[in-house]
Amino acid sequence: MAGFLCSLASGSLGNALLVATGRTAVLVDAGLSARRLRASLRTVGVAPEDIEAVLVTHTHRDHFSSSVAAFCLAHRIPVYSTRDNLSHLAYGLGGFADLLGAGLAQPVDGRPLALGDLSIETFDVPHDSDGQCLGFRMTVGSLRRGRAVALATDLGHVPSDALASFVDASVLVMESNHDPEMLRSSGRPEDLIRRIAGPRGHLSNDAAAEALAEVVGRSHPGRVKHVVLAHLSRDCNTPRLALAAQAHLARRPKESIHLSAATQYDVGPRIEL
């Protein structure tokens, strides 16, 4: 099987991203029911037994569910996140303590994690979850010469350290959550609007465009091949608006960047690595 990346679900109702190298398959987040996760994996030709690990970005339930905790226990799939996140999940999420007891909840401690032919690094992103919110940079092969995927799906802004983790990755997965005007006119409570638009909330289309322009500008010409926009709001965004905000990427003469948007209910896009 050739290596690929594929969103299984992306949005406030559940998130899961599959990265498969041909030797190693990992999930980044699994905030679905186990039944839907099995069906989505079947769609892309991956069996539960093929999954080597689940990497959890943070503790919100749309990123890891109690149903998937039981799924991981049944298939002996280890779950990786910060020690603080694992403690919060064990306290608040049904079935997660069983993963801890089985030795399947493993802390990441800031050093690169090696899973098969994947080298995985974490970086901090600002979000209002209990515990710590992570982004991941995953490299197929050596850290110096391999092909990298960098992702962050829930963040109110992009700090310089997080932005640097995206530079020179061949695939970028970044949140493009809301259109500011749609959010303001959404009829949502004012405190919720402030939370979403705040520095520990969710990234707007415009903020994502600004961050991605800097990432591509700082990367070697031609290094960035794919950009996937993630965690689009169902009520305050559309794929058309999110993609339109990134039109600047098509105007870079030395770049050829394929742009797509992940959605809540559809599996895909499938991106070859």
C-alpha cells in the first residue's frame, strides 16, 4: 500500500485523520463512534489491526471519544498524548482508565516519538481545552531528509514556534474554522462568539491564510505540495469561503500547491505521501 494521508472526519462533531506510510498507520485524534471509525477505515482499505497508534491533540470529546477508548482497548492500540492530557482523559472519559491500566495510554515527553518509519514531533498550540493542546509534525524516514506532514486543527492563533513547525513540510493540515462575518451574524451567544474568535479559540479563514502565506514564504520553493483546511464550522463557514481565502497560494509562480478542505461527513481528500 502506497503511503497516504486522509481525513476521516473534520469538524465539531468529530475528528480523525489517518496517516499511512505503507509500513505504519496512525490516527491523529479519534472523536468518532467506534462504529463510524471502523466504517471510515474500511472505506480507505485499512483494518483496525493496521493502526499502530492514536495521537491525541487535546482532551475535547470531538477529538477522542469513550467509544474509541473501548475500540483501542479491544485492538490493543496505544494512545499517545501529554501526561497531563492522559490524566484529564482518565478522570473525565469513560473507559479511558482501562487504557491506562492496560499500559496503552503512553505519554509523549517532548522528544521525537518513533513509530515504524514515522518520526513524530509535538508542538504546543493555544486552545482552551483542559490540559495541553498539541500539533504534530510527522516525518516519513529521517527527520532531516524525509517527507513531513504538519498539522494543527484547534488553535486561536498561530504562535511563532508553532508556525516554524510547519515550514518545509510537504503536507500542511491547518484549521480554517470560521468566516468572521458569518460568526458575528450567527445568532450565537456573545460569549461563545468571543471564545471562538479569541486567541485560545479557533482560527478564522483570514488568520489561516496569513499563517499559510508565511509558512510557504519561509519554506524552500516547491517544498509544500498540499494544504488541507480542517475543522471548518458547519454554521459559520463553507468550503468555498475557506478555499477562496487561500487563493493567494495559487499566485505564487514557483509553487504548485494542491488545496483542499476536509469536511465533517465525507472521507477525504486522500493525499499520496
